[in-house]
Amino acid sequence: MDQEQSNATHTNASPATGDARSKSRPFAEAGRAADECLADEARRAAEQLQAGVEQARSEISRLEQRAREFVRERPVGALLAAVAAGFLVGRVAARRSS
């Protein structure tokens, strides 16, 4: 449809068409408001998720530091704990495969 036909269509629109457009405006505005509300909620959720990720990283770093200190202070105990954990994992894996 060229520009003239498009203009003619809009100018020749019936009053019912204009009435329908004016009645649909509140729905369009409500849709935009809902979009904005959802966008705000998504931003808040992303911020909370980011804060949780940062907290988890901090906690992992703290636990890693504690594990390193434990190994430095008690190398034999750490080695025995690693051997015991390996033995238990081996037993569980052997039971599942048979």
C-alpha cells in the first residue's frame, strides 16, 4: 500500500474505528505499565542475584582460605582425611557399578 492509500484509509476511517482506538488506549497504557513493572521486578531480581553471587564467592574464598590453613597446620591430618574421603568415594562407586 503506498502513502496516499494509507492516508486515505486513515482519513476515511469510520467513527467506530476511532472509537475503538480511543477505547483501546487504556489497555495499551496498562500494558506499558505492566511492562515497566515487570522490568523493575527483573532488575530487582538481578540485583539480588548478583548480591547472592558475590556473597557466595566471598564465602567460598573464606572456606578455601580456612582449608589452606588447616592443611598447613595439620598436613598429616589433611592427608589422612583425603585418603579416607577417597576410600569412601571408591566404595560408593564400586557398589553402584556392581
